[in-house]
Amino acid sequence: MKVLLIYPYPRHNTIPDPYWLPLGLSFLAAFLKDKGHTVSIFDRYSSQASIGLEKEKINAAMLSHIREFQPDLIGLNTVSPLIYDTVECVELIRQVYSGLMVAGGHHTTALPELTLSRLPGLDGVVVGEGETALAALAAGKAPTSVPGVWWRNGDGSFNHTAAVQIEDLDSLPFPALDLMDMKFYTLPGRRVFRGYYLTSVSMLTSRGCVRKCDFCSESLTYGKGVRFHSVDYVMEWLERVLCDYKVEGVYFHDNDFLIDENRARQICERILASGLNKKIKWGIQARAERINRDTLKLLRRSGCVLIEIGVESSLQKQLDSVKKGVTVTANEKAIALCRREGISVHANFITGFEGEGILDLEEKLGWLKRTKPSTFAWFPLQVYPGTQLYNRSGGSFFEKNEWTEDNIREYYSRNPVSSITKAQREDWMKQHYTPYLKRKNRLHILRVNPPLKLAPFVVKKIKRTAGKLLNNKKEVSV
Ligand code: SF4
């Protein structure tokens, strides 16, 4: 069977920098290829770099790809903040294609029945991990017998079966990166490594999380607990990736790379033994309470230059309110340890907690100035369907509203639980947060990159600024 997988399009004003690879889709593609299917990926995100920013052009290219490739099955990846893009894609695709079409991913897992009702062009949706369900559908199995599938019956009713987890992650072939636009994803950039100007690829060596923070959708898609690829699998994949793509960095975006300390240490030792520590820089995400001096020393020796921590807040009441399961002191200690051991530490923060006011924002910024992580970023709290926070805060946006771009973008830009308005927050951020963030980032970039590395970045920045100035001038003269 010919299977086409589609990755959604987030609207950008400028060509986006490369970021994490869509590994979920690449794992799916590899699994289907392994079962003998012909697979293609249309990545609407990276298409912005090759086709242009206009959605109409990307849509036209997608439809012409469908006409040319003539798939027997189309699978669309869904995420809630971009569900409007899936809605539009399904409607467009149905104008030129009458074969099987399903959607999978976080959004369908959270709202399977509603997604099927709202998107009449879909035959079914897949919940949880997609590999086995999609392969069974591609093999022509009756959808009603495939685990993890909601299917539309002829009379408009739905059939559904429970999802099953993949027990042995090593049974999965390495992701089919050859189907992605790797020229784009391996462009040099400073986004993935938080200021390090590197070409890089991302890897994922585990699935799931043992925690259940109120705002997080991880356990919804991946079920209970964490499953790991073996150290052998990770090393073989790493060596293959580095052989196929001449990159300077590898970013492991596991939720918590250190969750199994013994396994993490084995990976470090194997990297050291293979000499890869001299060839690449690498980075990880980890929870603060797992960070200790011994592991940090080993991480550093084996080439790890960056650890990202989901600090979320410097207020214990906020951490507790979303069941983060960590203390402010543990976050402070982890940041101090990383600094002492010479590993860059990036702190991810959330703003917009329930009842959060301006004084809370001031306290958070003060904490960052005192604690001094190498870099940091604040993200507004996003309330995803299927999470405990969604249910607690009313849990009805997707049920009550149309899934249009305007509605969804408005929902994810406002904060449904904080007590300050969007305008107040933006104003405060502009005055206090942004100037500090910019200063900090510039200093970090200068500190971690040799001057020659910075040259293309400086040229790009000058071009962008000149472009903006020119545009402003044109607008003024008009
Ligand atoms: S936010 Fe991080 S620690 Fe919490 S449940 Fe999600 S992945 Fe796990």
C-alpha cells in the first residue's frame, strides 16, 4: 500500500529556524516501510522553507503531491493548537482524494469521538501510539478489529477499540529521516541548543513519563510509565545518524534523560568509549531532582553541553497547584550544580498559573536573576484537552467552539486561568522580561560560540533587521 503522512503547518511571519525533528512521524514512516509499504511524508512545517510562507502555496504543493503519489491511505498528525490546520487539510484533500484517511496524535487521543464528528472527511482516528494501528490499517485489516482505532460506520455511529502500548521499543526500526527535509532540519541554528550555533539532529530514546503534571498530555498519548530503547539501540542509531548527517550536535528530547541513571551513565560511557564526545556536542532534558554532581561530571566528560529543566515556577504554591512534584529548592540546587560543573542549563518557565498576578511575575523574574540559569524561556500555560487542568478549568472549549484558526489561536493566546489580562501580561513582559532575556541570551551566545561560528548568525541578523527597516520605510512612505 502507498501511505502518505502529513505534518501540520504552524503559521510563521519569517522562514522558521529548524527545530526538533518530527520523530513521531518518522518512526511511523519507518515502521510502515518495514512492513513493505511505500511511504511519503508531506511536512507542512519544513515546506515553509522550501516552498514559501504562503499557506495557499503549501496547500497547492500538498495536493499536487497527492495527485502524483496516489496514496491508498493518508494519515494526518494532529496537535490541539494546530487542529484548525488539520480541519482545513481534510476538507482540501477530500476534493481530490477518495481513499482512506485517518488522523492520529495528541488531539485525536484526547478527543477521538469529537474529532470524528467535527471532521466528516475522516474515516477514522488513531489513539495513542500510531505504529501498530496504522500498519494494521495499511495491511487491510478490518478497522473494528484494530486496537486503538475509532472508526466511522456507514450509519454515522462509531466503533472503537482500546489502544495498546508497544512493549519493546527496540522492535521499532530507526526513524525514516530520509523521508524528511533533512537539508532544512540540519541547517545551522541556535534554537535547538539554546544559543550554541550548531547543525544538529534530535533523537528520542524513551517514551512516556512517570509523572502526571496537571498541564501535560504526555501520559495521555504514551500511557502509564516510561519505556526505553536499549543502550545498544541508542548507540547504533546515534552512529548511523552521525554517519548519514554530518552534524555538530545531537539533542535528546526525552522527557527525562536521567530517569534511569544507570542507563544514562551507560550511554555516556559508550559515547566516551567510541570517541564521539570529541566529535559532537549533545544536550538533554531532565528533571531537577535527578541532577547530581557525579552524573554531571560524567555527562560533561562525554560531551553533554546542555541540560534543559522544566522549572516551571519559582513559587512553590504554583508548582504544587499543577502537581509538578518538585521543590523550588531542588530547582535552585540543580541549576547551581550545572553551573558549577560547566554545563549550560536552560530553565523553562510557565506563566499564567491559576490566579497569577503581576507580583508573581516579578518574583519569578527576580528568582531568575538570582539563580542565573544560562538561558531561560517563559511559555504561557496552555490548556490541552485530555489533561487534568483542562477538566479542572471547565474543559469545554473544544466541545463548544468551532475549530477555526481564529478561535484556536485566540484560545491558546489568552490565558483561561490567570487573573491578569493578556494586555497586562504583554505590557509587563515587554517592559521587564524581554530586555533581560535579550541581554542574557546575547551574553550566552558570545560565551559559548567561537567568534567564527557567530559570523553567519550576525549576517543573518543584519539582513533581518535591514529587511524590517526597509519594510517599515515602505509602509511609512505609502
Ligand atoms: S511536564 Fe514533564 S515531568 Fe510533568 S508529566 Fe509532563 S513530561 Fe512528565
